[in-house]
Amino acid sequence: MSAAMHRLANGLTVAVDPIAGAESVALGVYAMVGSRSEPENCSGLAHLVEHMVFKGRGQEHTRTR
């Protein structure tokens, strides 16, 4: 990978790896937090948030929108 790394003024790190002739874009978003960063009294909070964000809301299917 020949990505160029850039740190923006707000602290966000952006990796850019252009491919000549490509007509699409791939985007990944990563947060440097998780269960390793949790204090003992909040154990499991990152996992709960993961389910809330990536599993949708209740019985509503994400493809119905």
C-alpha cells in the first residue's frame, strides 16, 4: 500500500491512496477506542454501542429505507 497519511487541524488522520483510472471510492472509518480503553466500571459499554450502531433499530430492517 502506498497511502499518504495526512493529519487535519482537528486531529483526524486521513489516508489517501489514489488508483489511476478508478471510478469508485472505498471509505473506512476507524475509531481508536473500544474495550481496551474502557475503565473497569464501564466494562462492555463499547460492545453495547457497537450493537446499537451496526445492528439497526429493533425489528426494522436497514434495507427497507
